[in-house]
Amino acid sequence: MVAAPALRAEPDVPDDALFVQEARREVRRALKRRDGLVLWIDRESGETETFGNPDLLQQPFLPGSLIKLLTAELALRSGREWQYRCTGRDRLGGRRRYCWTRKGHGEMNLAMALGQSCNLYFSWLGTQLGYPALRQALAAEGFSGAARLPEAPEQAKDAADLAIGDLPAFAATPEEVKAFWLRYLDKLDRPDFAPIRQGLRRAVREGTAKRVGVLDLEILGKTGTGDALRTAYKTNGWFLGAYPPARPRWALLVFLTEAHGFDEAAALAEAIFRAAKEFGVLP
């Protein structure tokens, strides 16, 4: 009797349609009580999946800590080592400031500060780099809101506020943030960007984006919180992500209005990346 040939297991095949379906379900769940937008970008094919409200793409919002990415790049260009001790409070730009953790982050370098999104570190960097340099860098990156900023700071605090994306006079659209993030990812493999790449990995492993770190994936991430200027005591949440860390193929943007800061945006990002892994979109 001839034995039947052994059955060969079918190779895992990505199911993009199921991923999109699951991602849409997760976004719908997150947007039950608010407005929002999610962009999933395949940088290899150039295709973008848009979930949520596409009308938000061209609307301006405070970018919050996402601007720390640009502040960090300016700091790298200077060639200096930027060390700062975060004690939880400091007088910067003419006023008393507090970090998002009152106990402080301790001694910080650029990578550590980016991972923890330390407000005091980047506010201090803003005072060192100066308002004109920050304004010029924002304009060079295509942020239309930079053109509406005065050429000189109106108050001593403006440089510190602009460096952390918290200057009410400056807003950015999700479309502009998307374009900025894609250009930024092109720079991350440069040797001089190693501290920033390390900071974005630390953010997911142990920092503000650590809820995304529960996945068995090496994701780059940056969170952001911006005041919802039209609604008192409300904030908008941002998340920028990318995978894999070397030459990222996939990029993610999450924006939620009237969220509890960055945490809800990071939670939705975790669900999107989880679905991408589950359905084989991510190896």
C-alpha cells in the first residue's frame, strides 16, 4: 500500500483586506464619543489607508509634543551635547514650568528626553536654540502655520512654548504632520540621527508610548498632546509610529479630538499594529 503524500502547510499569506476591516472596526470603536483620523501608510507602495474623518486632514490643531521631533533635530545639528536635569519644575522663558511628571525625570540626554517626552528638557532646549531658529525650521518643513507666526517672539516664553508644540499661535494640519513624519523617517538611518532613533524606540519600550510596546514588535513611536482650544479642559491626542525601525516600510498617524491626552491615541495605535501583525501585514 502506497502511503499518501504528507500534506504541506500553506505559507502565511498577508490578508490586507481583513487587516483593513479590523482596523476600521477598531477606529470606529475609538471614535464613538469623538472625532478623529487614522492614516496607515505603506511607504513602499505609496498607498494610504484612511480611517475616520478625512475632513480633519486640512484642519489646524496644536501639534503638542510632536514638535519635539523638530526641536531634537535642531539640537543635533548644533553638534553640542545637550544635558539637562529635570527636577519636575524650573523657571524657563520667564515663567515657572512643570513637567508632566511632578517628580521629574532626573538627568537627561536627548535620547532619554525624547523617550520620556520630557517637557522641561525640550522647553529648555527651545530657550537655548531660540525662537527664530525654531520658526525657520517649521517653515522649512512646510508647516503653513509658521508663516503666520511673528518674526520675533512676542513674549519671553514663546521659544519654550514653540519647542514643545504648545504655542497657541502655531497649529498644524494632520496632512502637514503626515508629510513631516514621512520625511523624518527618511533621515533616521543617518548616523547622526542615532540619538533620535534611540529615543523613538525608548518611547515605545519604556516611555509615553509604552502601551504600544506590549506587542512583540520593534516599533518607533512618538506621542503628542495638544489643547483643544475650542473646548475648555479638553485635549487632542496624537501618535506617530513606524515599523520596522530600520528603513521603516509602514507609517502610522493617529489623531483623536477631545481625548485624554496621548494615551487614547497610543491605545488605538496599539490596536492597529496588533491587527497588522495578526493578519500578516507585518512580518
